[in-house]
Amino acid sequence: MILNEEFSPISIWFSTEMNKKEAEYLITVSHDNGIVECDYSWNGDTLTLTPVSGWIAGIRYLLSISGYARSTDGRELRLERYIFFYAINKTLPPLIEWFSPHDGESISANNFNLEIIFSQPMDRLTVESSLIIEGSSEKTFEWSNDDKSIKVICERALSPWTVYRWRINDGAKSKDGVPLTGITSAFFSTDLDRVLPQVVNVYPVIQHEGRWFATGGSLEEDFGPSLGIAIEFNKAMGDTSLRSTRFEPSLNGKTEKLTEESIVFIPSQDLEPETVYTLIVSGETKDTEGLKIGNDYRRSFVADIPYMRVISISTVDDNSLDFSTLEDEGYESLVLQVPVSEADGDLIRIMIHFSLLLTEDARQKTTLSISLSPYFPTRLDPAALRFVSWLSDDRLLMEWERLESGSFGKPNYYRLLIPGGRGGISDGNGLYLQKDIYVYLEAI
């Protein structure tokens, strides 16, 4: 027997007026999962049962009428009837034929998809609303195979080394409206990849035609101007690796991917000469599975970038200061005796020898940056630059006039300033004097 509608009633007719309460106690409607709650109503000698929540398609119900009941005139009636019936249709309930990941399977945390194959075409809305993956993010669904197959795609990667459970309850129905039998559940773990990421190599690289190549040198001894720092990991890394590096002291630059397993840090300017830098790769850096390095990776180095230096300052009579023999702290108390040529108009000549070759633009800036001013006594008139000449790319000849020579017991001093620092004299390729150099010229 098949009832036509979701709320089709069941009617039981008695041949005489019954004790209603006793008659109602005799009657139950059930299925494999329990008793069906029904509303009872009487119309004369006819008892009608209507399901409170409606009949479910494809479910086999059992109407049981069993026991003793009395009519209102005192006669006793013994009943023993069992009637099976369906509602709407008698289609078999759908089953889950296959799913992946399998129960208890270890999988990757990346690109996770849950796939389920049913035995019958399913109602999409009821399946999607009945499917729960504990701990997952927003999901999208892809149906195929005449709605027998569903693929569940999580929008974000799952957490590594985590157990996930999923279930689909009996609210999921076939297209005929028949629900799944019971609740299906399973679990899987994202521990397929058990190798933690780590830094395996750090080395200098040079760019050529848009590509980066290893220089063959070490970071500690061979990191020179215009180079990048390649950081190589033991496995494919996630996007967090592009934000993983920092330096002490701070160093500006950008990070790009070289390969799935390596990145390159590109400084925005050359590093400070003779400065100890520490490269730090954050312990929060994750691989494509989401596994973290764990502890910060640290590597200290000094860039192979020298300061530009003054090798010597000499006069026309070969009196000179040899800076190679001096400590840096002695640069501010240097005295050089310079003869004044009265025949040429109270003129002095000095030659400055630099440690690096200067570009044409740098040579022009250098001649304008170096200055000579009266120092002692204060009454001395200012000196005037008369002539400059670059004897080579690293040797500068300078002439000043209107200097006054001192006498015995009354020396005259002029202060020569060669400015240093990033804003001072440089070779034009990023290398510069570490600090200002002062030389006191004694005019004799």
C-alpha cells in the first residue's frame, strides 16, 4: 500500500462505538528508526491518524493494531493486525557507494576535496545542507554524474597535522525525496607530509638579463655591491616566505620567488660597508602544507663592500701624509706642512690620492666638495681655489692662492675638509668615505 500525499491520513473503522482511549492505545505507526508521532481524531466510529511531521517517501512503515479494547457497551475486542505501507513512493533509500578521503586516510592539507558517490541522483539542496566538515571554512560544491557525485571544495587550505571529521545526516534526500538511511560519518588526518621546512642554504646571487645566478661565493665573505641574497629551503614554500625575512640593523628591499623552494632578497641600496648584518628568517614561515619552520633562522655577515679611503695627501716637495698607517680616530688631528709659493701669488699645491677610481660625475662633485678655510689665527684672509686637475681617476691636484705663510713661533694654519658619509665624497658607484677628514695645513 502506498499513501499518495505527505500528510495522507490512516483511517480505522470500528463496527461499534469504542472506548476511545483504549482503542488509541492499541495502535502505533513505526519504521526502522522508531515510532511515528501521530495526531488522533474520531469521527463517529472511525479513528483517523495523521503524522505530525508528514510521511517520508520511500520509507516502509508498519501500522500495528495489537491488544484488547472494549466497546462502550462492555464487549471486549482482541486485535492483532500488522500492515506495512509506504508514502508517496516505495523507492529504495539512497546509499553512499564510495567516498574519498577514505575513513582514517592521511592526506595533504593543500587542495583538499571531499568526493562522495551516491547510488541514486540526489537532491542538491538537502545534501549540501546536511553535509558537515568539522573545522573547515566556507565550501563550494560541484555536482556531476546526473547528480550522483558531489565534490566539496574548501576555500582555504586545511590546517596541517589535524584530524578532521565529516558527516552527512538523514536530511540528505534523493531526487525522489527518499532520505539516506541513518548518518554516515568518517575522519581523515592532514599528516601525509611530516617533513618540517627549514633553510638549507643562503648565498649571494647576481642578476643578468632578468635572471638571478649564484656568484659562487659565500655570504660571509663575498657579498658585494648590487647583489641579492638567495634563501633556499628544503621544500616548496607558501607565500609567507615572501614576508619572512628581516635584517638587524634594518635593511630595505624587496623579496621575490626564485623557485618553489627558494626566494631572493634584493636590497634597495648597497649595504653599509664594514657593518655586521644579521639575516633573520621568521620561524612563522610556512611551507605549502602550512607547516612552520618553528625557530627563527639567523645568519650574520659583513658585506664585502669597502669604504672609500684617502691613501695619501702630498705636497709639491714630496712632504706627505700616508693614511694607510693611521687609525681612523687619528684623522681629525693631522698636520701637514705646505710650502707657500710667493712667486706664483701666495699659492699652495696639494695632491690627494683616493683608494678607488672615480667616475667623471663623481670627480666633478669631489672638486666642489673639498674646501680649505683659515683656522689659526682667525685674522687670516680666506683662501681661493685657483686650479684643479685630475692627474688620473684616483689622483686630484688642487691649488689655492692668497695664503699667508707663518714665521718662526707664529705658525699659520688652514683646515682642509674632505667630507665623508653618504652625502660626502663617493666613487660614483655607491662607495663613499666613512666620515669627514680634517687635515690642518701649516703654511710655511
